[in-house]
Amino acid sequence: MNIIVVGLSHKTAPVEVREMLAVPESRLGEALNRLCAYPGIKEGVLLSTCNRVEVYAVVDEMESGYTRVQEFLADTHLSLSSEQLTPHLYWHGGDHAISHLFRVAASLDSMIVGEPQILGQLKDAFEVALAHKASGVILNKLVKKAISVAKRVRTETKIAEMAVSVSYAAVELAKKIFSNLSEKTVLLVGAGEMAKLAARHLINNGVRHIMITTRDPHGALELSRRFNGVPVPFDEFRREMAEADIVLCSTGAAHYLIRAEDVQRAIRLRMNRPIFLIDMSVPRNIDPTVGTIANAFRFDIDDLEMRVEQNREERLREAAKAERMVEEEVGVVRQWLKSLEVTPTIVALRKRAEEIKQAELEKSLSRLGNLSPQERGLIEGMASAIVNKLLHGSLVTLKTEANSASGSLFIEAAKRFFNLDDETTSGRTEQLPNTGGQSDAHQPDRPVPVAGRSGPERASAQDMPDEET
Amino acid sequence: MPVMFFMTTMVLYLAGTAFSLAYLLRRSEALSKVSLGVTGIGFISHTLALITRVMAADHVPLASFHEALSFFSWALVLVFLGVELRHRIHVLGSFILPLALISLLSAAALPKEVPTLEPVLRTVWVHVTLSILGTVGFAVAFVAGIMYLIQDGLLKSKRFNILYTKLPPLDYLDYLNQQSIVLGFPLLTLGIITGALSAEFARGSYLNWNPEQTWALVTWVFYFVVLMGRLTVGWRAKRAAYLTIIGFAGVVLTFIGVVLKGHGPVA
């Protein structure tokens, strides 16, 4: 039993290759069925996003497993030959495959390190694999572990906390001025893409009141419907500015739309409550001298970009912390996998011994004829004692050595000494639903990853077109 | 016994302050946890120090500057622990704890003897307690004001450093400033009233315009104006921060003046 991953990502393949290989969600099930039909492939999960296509599989034998999965990938797209594909692929086996999965889930392998979508995508891929019974005991455990590792990384490092897009940096700044965005009002001036995106982020972060003004009155009306806001006539917005806590400005105007005196008056009317102005237009629409007015905080696109750049560096620092966590968690899973191997061996060994004992007892007892219950008990006790004492040392050794480097060698040796091959295999197939055909084995696990998806992740995933496609 | 607790408290507050200051400069959340733990133990020890002192001496509590300062420091730490546990603003400790430490060290430097009071002044501790609690409110407003001005300056100059990431949002600091005054001002008012009553009993006059009484009234008027200005004409944000810093600086200078003049009892 080996865990492997074969795939390609934004790091190894250009978008032309990635899009050819990408499997749409509607055809994911069919692809998984095809994958599991390959001989020697016991379990499979197929992760297909715009930045990566990866197959995680449990295979009998590592080398042939790599070949099979590669064949599978080449078959996914007819016009893509194996020769064209191979240079873009990477292969990982064992611990490396597990740590790769964890790194992907924790968004350490993403184009934008720390972006949140990949976790949702992995959950979706896992859900499909479960529905098609492609995933079994081992991948179930690994993917669920990957999800919990990702969450741990998310909570214990600041990797996902920092804004890495200009529009999101505006939200981050707003949160340093206002503690409760849901009580704040946003004034959107102009219909520039960046400002609309920032407005969308602000709404996702709790803002409920939004006023919109554009030079073209129809534009304001249309945007108001989309953002559930209030349209404001363009020649009046300076007066309305006193109502706004946050002003997002992005128009095509070639001059300053908001001057220092406009802001001064607004602040006076606001009784000195701070006002946060974001100028996302080039050329700028807010007079830079506004920044010198007390309680007015003005930022332009360069300021936001500087913030994004700083956050990128910070994220890389946090990523190093996350890598250590991944290593730690791979260790935990490694232990589990090893115990998985030793347990069926021990069970088989006990069973074999018990069978021999029972057979020999029956033979002897029937030959001895009439025995008192006391004598029977004595003989049975002796047989059990011999068997247990003989096995004891082997079992203890197996259990302790299972976690050592040569653990698999000991298990292999035990199997050969006691001629356990058949039992062990059957013991394992019981646990692997797709080979043994016992589908209920993984049922109890199902709801966990599906229900575990949280709302904010989803929301941010949908509304960050500039973060990741 | 009280001295032992007092010394332990000093050491623990010193450590708590050191850790909280280190937290300001380092990207480590653990430092603030250590600081909080050490300060928490220090606070228990401080409480024991105050209780055992009162019980051992059997005298009117809070009758000396030593005790007043020690109590001020205790109440400040109490407020910090309350706000920290409720709002999790770790960085608050980096600003309040140094103040509590300075106050405790000043207490240590002052004579610990208990002045003998005329029997009529035996209820003076009510006046002192209320006045000190009011002053704690002004101290927290002062700290919030300093934090406000720092964050305001960092935002204005676009310096997004570690301090920027750790300081809470501006409007939270303004809210903290406001709440501290709103709670501190009535306490000071009650403190002044009870003080006047004590004076009436002891000396037969409510007010004899000695420097302490004059300054207490000036302070009261100042904070009254600050509070009214906020509620009516919008003296909030930066202006409120400046005013509360000036106000508390005045309180501290007055106190130093009174101590240096060598007045015995606080009353």
C-alpha cells in the first residue's frame, strides 16, 4: 500500500496545458470511475482547479502506480500526448505525497500563498470522491487531516489574515479606523472596477449602508440595485459626504473631485468623527492635502499597493511557520499509517494461532475420551499458555518495531514466518471499500468534511476575482 | 507579611511590564500571554498586600500617600485585567502596566508609616477611595489618548509597522477614552463631595481654598468641560485625546507638588 500524487500546477505547467487537463465538476465522477478501474489503484481523489490538476491515489506498488496515473491523465484529454504531458508533471510518494497534500490544503503551494479558496476546492473534490466511492479509509483520513491542518495553519499563523490585493487592503485599513463596520456608511464615487470590488469586500465585512454616485445617473441607479444602496445625484455628493464614514473614489475625471474644503466641511458636520477616504483613481480624484486635515484619513492607490507588498513579505514569514506545522502533522499521519499495517498482521497472527490451537485441542481431546471438566480445563489452559507465550514476544516486537524505520520489514518478516499472507490481505480489503466492495465502511466519515465548510470561506471565495481565478 | 507581598508584587509587575513592552516590538503573541499571567499573579499578591496591611495595622486605610499610590496602582491593574479579559486588546497592557509600575515604585519610595489622624478623620478613606477611582478613570483615558495619537500618527504618515498592526481601531480607542471619563468623572465628583463633608466635620468649613482643594476643583471643572465638549460640540477623536493627556498630566503634577510640599495626610 503506497500513497502517491501525480499532477501539475501553476508552478510546472502553463495555463494552456492546465486548461486542457482540467476536469469540469460535472465530469469528475466519471473521471474517478475511470481512475479506479486501473489495476493496482485502490483509492483516488482528483483535485482539479484552474491552478492545478492532481491525482492522489493509494496504489499497490509505487512505480506502476505512477505509470497508471500518468496514463490516466494523458487519457483525460485526447489531443494531449504522454510526451507533451510528462515534462510538466511531478510525482511524489509516501511522506512526500502526504506533505504535498497538506501544503496544498494549507494554501502554501498556491499562487497567492494563503488564499482561502483552495481549501473549499479540496473539500469539493473530496465530496465527489466520497460520492463515487473512489476514496477509502486511507485517503479519507488523509484528506480530513489535510483539512484540519489547513485550519490549524489558518488559526495559528497569520498567513490568511493579511490583505494581498489592493481592494482588500482598503478593507484592512478601514478596520484600523472603525471597529464595527456594520454601523458604517460607504459612499462610492464613480464606477471604477477597483472601487466596486472594494465596496463588495466592505459589504462582505459587515457594511450595510452604501451610497452611490456616478456622473451618469443611470449608472448610479444600476449600481444601487446591485449593492442594495442609495443613489445620490452627482452634483450633491459633496454635501452627502458628511453622512459617509468611508469614501471610495474611482472615476475617470482628470481633476480633483474632492477638495480639502469639502472634507473640512464634512468633518465639521460630523462633529469630528473620523472619515476614511480611498482614492483608487489615476489621475487622482481626491486632493492629497486632504491627508493633513485632522480626523481625515486619505489613502491612494500607491499606499494600498505598498500595504499589499508589505503583507506579501509578512505572509512569506508566516508560511515558514506553517511549513513546520505541516512537517509535524505528516509525522502524526505517518504513525497512523504504520499502525494500520501492523494491526491486520497482529490480528491475522492471533487468528492463525487460535485456529491451530483449537484444531489440535479437538484432536487430542477426542482421543483422550472421557475426561473430568477439571482435566479438560487443565489441558485447554496448557494449550492457551503455550500459544500465548510463544506469540507474546513476537507481538510485542511487532508493535514496538512498527513505528521504527524498519517497521515494514518486521511486518513483512512476521507474515512470512507465520505464512500469513492471505489473511493479512483479506483483513485489509475489508477496510478498503472500493476493492472489497463494502461501501458502508466510510459512511460514518461522510458528513464531517461536507458540513465542515464554513460560510465566510465561501463568501470570500466567490468575491475575490482579483485574488485567484 | 504585607511588606513581603508588596515586594513580590513589585517584582511581578516589573516582569509583567517588561514582557508587555517586549510584546510591542516582537511578533510574538506568547509574550502578551506571559505578561498577562505574571501580572495576574502580581495582582493577587498586591491584593493580599493591601488586605494584610490594613488588618495588621488596624488603622484608617488609605491615610498615607504610600497607601494611596499603591491602591491607585492596584485599581489600574484591575481595570487593565478587566478590559483585557473582555476585549482582548493585548497592547493595552504595554501602556497601562508601566503606569501602574511607576505608581507602585513611587509608593515604595514614600514613607510607609501611618500618620495618626484625629478621630474625626476616620472616615476620610471614603473620600480618598472615590477620588483615587476617579483618577484611575482619567489615567485610562490618558492611556487611550496616547494610543489614539500614536495610531493616528501612524495612519497619517502611512507607517504600517508592528505597532500599527497591534493597536486597536481608532474609534475603539476613542470609545475607551470616552467611557473612562464617563465613569471617572462621577467618582471624582463624589470624592470631592465626601472630601468637603469630611473637611466640614474636621475643620468646620467645607472649603478653605488650600492648594489641594483648589486643584481638585480645577481638575473637576476641566474634566467637566472635556466631557460636556464631547457630548455637545464633538470634542472627540484627536482633540479628546489631547485634552485627556493634558488633564491627567495636570493631575500628576498636582499630586507631585502636594507630596513634595510634605503634607502628611492625604486629606
